[in-house]
Amino acid sequence: MLRREGLARPVSPVPARRVDSAVLFRGEHEIGIEHHGALYRLKITRQGKLILNK
């Protein structure tokens, strides 16, 4: 169990699913991700890092 902000949650024995960024972006530098009705933008910077903005 991990404790975060006073809440206990089980630790998953299965590693998180991994997706290569090249598969997500398909040659683009920005994609939109819809989450609970809000649109987020995931961008690749000139330095090759990722930035997520709402």
C-alpha cells in the first residue's frame, strides 16, 4: 500500500501499460487528449521533452 495525502491505495503488481510516443504522435508535434470532458494538449518541445497543458 502507498500512502498519499492520508489515503491508502493498493500497489498494482502489473506494470503500467507503455506506449511509444512515436505511436501517439505519428509524426506530429502536438496531440489532443480528452479526459472527463476537458481537452488537454500534449506537445513535444524543441528539446524533445513532453509538456501537457489544459
